[in-house]
Amino acid sequence: MTERFEYLLRLGDSSLVLAQQSAAWVAHAPIMEEDVALANVALDLFGQAKMWLDYAGEVEAAGRDADALAFHRDAGAYRNVLLVEQPNGNFADTIVRGYFYDVWAHLQLAALSRSSDERIAAIAAKAGKETAYHLRRSEDWVVRLGDGTELSHERVQCSVDALWRFSGEFFLGDAIDAAMVAQGIGPDPETLREPWLQRVGAALGTATLAQPADGWMQRGGKQGRHGEALSYMLAEMQVLPRSYPGAAW
Amino acid sequence: MVTQEWKWLDEVPDPELPSVSITDLGIVRDVRWEGDDLVVALTPTYSGCPATAVIEADVTRALHDRGVQNVRIERRLAPAWTTDWITPRGRARLSEHGIAPPQATLADGPIATAIVRCPQCDSTHTTEISHFGSTPCKALYRCENCREPFDYVKPH
């Protein structure tokens, strides 16, 4: 039961952190259409996070719902992958971060839609449809920026190079993943590596971007070891419900 | 029999697409009596759609107004909502109100954009301006014939 709770936190926290980060672009995006797009992607991700975290709370059976889990845990209790907590940076950084995530999430949700846990399968089927659309947009942008102007090409190559080291964590399984595999709940993360590399590699090729060489990969987010950026993000996200417990509209 | 109850729900508009009722949108999945409780199963369109809670409140209020005392809303996730469930009447009403109805179900992954018909002048010479529009369920298009921008309900 504890393992499934941890697993659901990982799913929910990655959605939640990326949602919060994407939402910070509202009123700052380079064009109005992107303002709307980033807000809508964030909205879907918030909705997905709520479904995962509400279920996590039910599995834990300690009286916590999605709000309690979102607003009353510190960074060390968060289980998101490190990629999503990387700062928004420039527009290319945000697009590449979203793209790496979308390809991974799309594969993972497809596998989870066949989960032996019916609730997980239902959430994954719903979230997967939304993520397919996010992926269409983020892949489109990677190609447009890469195969765009000299400046956009240079910037998006920098983003790919800087964020590549956070992609390895997607595929590193631990005891919790092994327990999920054994119960037919979730996929072995390693099985997502090849399809991820194939899809991302093809898109980078179309975008005239170089795929970074294999190197050191960061790890630890799923186990609660985070960079300092996450604490700042959470401070902003959590300040209101922590300062005014029980506040309502 | 719940024919009357379905008719009442036919009169509840979607808060963000008020030309269409929630039954035309295909989000009412089941209506049944359990003892003295009227159970209405609703499915969300998009998982983060802010209209979900409003729709639940609207359904409860509409049924209370018609004398149903105990209303229970059931949130149903599976099978996931699809725009294929929008009724022919719903599609016609969207068009009448300047919103292009969805063309075909989105395949897995990126697809070629469907041919989208302008709800104003019926031209198929249209361009996608933005993958996203004013609500999670819509994209923004422009007609190259009459030059009007319009919302398009994304196939989902």
C-alpha cells in the first residue's frame, strides 16, 4: 500500500510541478497564443495532478486529499522527476522541458492505461488523451525553433544540451517501480527508454538539432532529493494556504 | 423510467458553451434512481476543466428546482469523454453560434490537421492560429475566405 502511495505521488507531483511552472508564463509568453497554450497545458496538468493526488490520499487513508498533499509538503517530500523543477528559463528552455516530459508521459500513460489498478488505468486513459495533444504542440515547437532562425536554433540547442542530463531519470527504476511491475500496476521504466530516444531523436533530426552524447545523468527526484529551485517554487505555490489555513473563496 | 429526468437535464446549458446543453455535450453518462436519490453520473471533458464543479452545481440546482430533493452526483472517469459523444443537435447548435464542431477523433500522437469548416461562411479554406483557444476544449482558427477568426472544438 505504501509503495502504491509513493508511486501515485510520483505521478501527481511531476504533473503538479510542471503545471505550476507552466502557469508562471501567463502574461509573460512571447505571443498571446502561447500565453493561452501554456495556461491550457498547465490547466490539464493541474487536473491530472488532482486526480493522481486525490487517489494517493485515498490509498494512504490518513485523511489527506490532493490539496493537503499539494500545499502541506516540503520539497523533500515531493517525488517529481528533476526535469520538471528546472527553471522556466527562456521560451526554448520551457518548450524543451515540456517536450522531453510530454514524450515520456505519453509513453508512460499508455502503459498505465493497461494497469491492473482500474482507477490508475482510468486516470491514465484520460490524461493520455490530453498529453497526446500537448505533445503535438511541443514537438511542433521544437522543430520550428530548431529549424527556424540562427538565433532560435542556437537557443534551442542550448536548451536541449542543458536539459538532456535530466532525461535519464525517467528510465531508472527502483524498489517502488519493481513492486509496481510485480503487481501489474505500472511499467518497468527501462522499457520506455528506447521508444523515448527514438521519438526524440527523430524530432531533433527534423529540427536540425544535435542529439547530445551520452553522459552523466542526474537522478534522485523520485526519491525526494531535489535542487533548490523546487523550494522556491513551492514557497510561492504554498504561501497562501500555509499562511491562512482553511482559507476559501 | 427516467425520461422526464433526462429532459430536465437537456435544459441545463454548459457554462462555457451555453448554446449547447450538457446532454448534447455527451457528459451525462447515466441517470438513475437509487431509493429516494436521483443519481446523475457526469464525466469531465478535460481533467482540469474549471466548468466541472459549476456543471455539478447547475445540475443539482436544476433538479432541486423541479422538485427532486435528493440529488447525488457521481463523477465517472472511464470511459474517457470523447467529442464523438457530442450529439448531431449539439454540433448544429455549435455551428449556429459560430463555433466549429469537431471533425474527427484525434489519433494517438501528432496528426495532420483536419479540414475545418468556417461556421460563418462554410469555407474550408481555414488556418489554425493557435492549438489552444478560450477554453481547454477549443483551438483558434481563422477563415481565409471571410477573414473571421473562430473557435473550433478540438477532436478529443
